[in-house]
Amino acid sequence: MIDPSSLSEPMSLLSVQGMARPRGARRSLRFFASLACLGVLLPAGSGAALAQAYSPAIPARVRGLPPRLAALPPLPPAVANPVLQAEISCPALQQRVAAVIGAEAEVWSVSVADARGRLLADINGTRSRTPASNQKLISTAFALDRLGPDFRLATQLWRLPDGRFRLMGQGDPDLALPHLQRFVRMTALSSGASATNPVRLELAEEDAGVWWPQGWNWGDRGMAYGAPVTRLAVTSNTIDDAVMNPPARLRSLLDRTVANQAPGAITLNVISAREPLPPNAVLVHEEPSTTMNGLLSLANTESHNFTAEVLLRSAAGTWNEQEAARRATAWLQSQGLPLQGVRVSDGSGLDRSDRVTSRFLTALLLRMDQHPYARFYMGSMAVAGQRGTLRHLFSGTSLDGMLHAKTGTLTGVRAISGILQTSDGPRFVSAISNGATTPNRTIGRVMAQVQNVSLCSSTTASADLRTRYVKTAW
């Protein structure tokens, strides 16, 4: 279970017409979308290939889905698309990092690379570790590549040929009561229904057996961070804690809305989301989520588990958890990343059977730095001393504002992986501990050594690097 003390700020509630909405660990998506636009602007590779998307869960006529999607550039060429090397090239930094970790080396994995793919330091970099929320680096990269930065989740109201209406969703984490009120109003207006001639509104939802990833601990499932993952999730299925029966809550909210707006005119029932939409159904109304920019920021800056799980399913084109994990793994393999010791079980990292290596995460960060949408990915990270789950860490130190990274916390697990800006260009760093005593302090000391570029001055060829790698200002 996540240590509550690791949360960046306490949870508070904002009441909206009888509903309570969690704040703190999860702010407005549109707020994060604007923050992400101010994030990292790093160089993108050229010559991106286009690829077909997986079939969306909602029919292809959804207006929010792009017709074609950008994919990562093809492997190599060596200079334009660096690949992480296997040999350590900076012995001085290697020695300093080893000294910082000291007697706890068995519980640590640390990998550091520069923008040309040179492995500057590596401690147990190929050892399989539990990543906690560093797992979100996988699901967000997968989603950005497959869906593109203009993607939005859609919640849609359809009129069926026989007069029924159906509400379908893709897991918008920002779905709220005002959206439901508009859906009820559109149903009543489009059908001409009345108390003497009611219309049926179907709520399409996944079966209860797949609301939680199988590997999530039962104790986590009742907490706000372990809320069930459903297609029609009002306030991400959280109030103070998790909403354990989301369709029942949705029906209750809709019943009250119908009673206020159109008494007796609409009857509700829940159907399986797997039931196909009949031919000739007509889209009546759509509520889009924030852009991918905002979704990425919510997942990576604030470490929102629900959003990360929805992004994994959306990118994979399936709400079958095992199939989504398989497709994510296949995508990772197609990028030429070192997958030995890597296992994808969920999209958020709450499943303790997830496994990564620090060398894999470093290679993933390096690879995404070359992506055409690199600035969206890098800009979605928390920032040391300033933003997200890193806002209270390393403030006032040399890392303040210079480390953009994803954090990960479970009991006994601490991980920070991201991009550290130095006077010699970016460093891609992954530090994972599974059992360290003071992990934040150790990570801070490791990062400070990485910032000391003089340790690697003889091997990084910084003048040559600056001529080949032009980075945009932060």
C-alpha cells in the first residue's frame, strides 16, 4: 500500500451539488494541461513514421480521435537516434555513485546516460525491480506514441434506431455532475419523452470483474488511489475513498438529475460495454476530456493511477487488462529497448508484479527524447522543488527546477527517473530502491554527483555534443 505520508499534499474535498470531489493529489485537468505547456522542450527526432491506431473502444466516428497516429522514428541512425550503450564510459562518476549508495548496493539500481546514449554510470542496472509509479513512464509513452497529443477521451450519448439512448465512455477522469446534467437534458430534448411516454437510457459499463487490475492488493482497492477503473467514472470513482460500485453511484446521480429535469421521462439500466453499438445509431452529444497534454500531466506530474490505467487501455485499444499489457510490451519491444527483467502488469505501478530495470527506464527516456512529441512527454514530469510529486523534494538545492522526473512510492519502494539538466546537456537518470533506509536522501546525493560534469569531461566530448545536440531552453 502507498505510504500516505508520501502524498505531496493532504486530500481535501470540494462539494458540488451534493457531490464530493478529491483535490490535492488530483487537480483540474485543464490546470495541468496549461502547466505542461510550460514544461520541458527538448529536441525531437526527424522523419517520424505514421502508423495505424488500434481500434478505439468507441466507434470510429468519434470526433476526438485522430485518423492517423505518429510513431517513433525508426532505429538508428546512430547520431540522430542514440541507443543506450552497454559499457560504462565514466569511471569517475561510477565510483562516486557507488560510494553514495555504499553498503545498501543490493537494494539499489541506478543508471545514468547522456544524450548520445553513453552509459556514464550503472549500479545493478539490469536487476529486475518493483517500479511503483515509475511504471507510468511506460503507459504514458505508449499512449502518446499511439494516440498523439491531440487525443481526447470521449463520453458520448447515442440514439439507437429503436428509440433507446446509450451513454458510452472511455474513462474520462474529469467526468462530473455538470456533464451528467447535460446528457440528461439532451436525452429528454432529443426524444420528446415525458412521464407518460418515457425513454430508456442505457449506461454501457465494463463488468465488475475487470474494474481493478488483478494484481492490486485488496487493501488498496478501497483507497482513493486504488479506485476502480471504469468507462463512466464520475470524479474518477472517488469521494473520500474509492467508490466501490461506480454504476450504482452513477445511476443514483442520474436518477436525481432526471427527477429535477424530466421527472418520470427517462428510465435507466446498465448494460455491458462489450455490447456493440447497433448500425445507424446517431451521435446526439459528446463531452470530450482535456487533451493528451493534460492527461499525461495528471498521470506523470501528480501520479494519478486511474488516468494511467485509462491511458494504457486507450493506447492498446482494449479494456482487457492482460491484452493491454501484452500490446504495451510488444510496443516496447518494437522500440528496441532492453526488456530483460521487464514485466508489464498494469498501467499505474500499483500492481507489485510489475518489473523494470533502471537501465530499461533510462533507455526509454532516451528513446522518448527523440520522439516527435518529446516535449509533451518530458513536459509532463514533476519538477524538483516546484511541481507535482517533487514539489517538496530538493527545494533550494542545485536540483531545484533542474530535475524533471517521475516519482514512484510503495511500501519499501522508492523510485525517481527522469531528465536532469546539467551544464553539459541533459542526463537521463533512473534510481530505484527496493528496501533502502533513506531513499530520498540517497537519490538527492546521486543526482548531485551526476550534475558534476567535470567527472566525465574526458569522456563526454562536450564540445562535440553541443554541436550535434541543440536543446531548446527550459
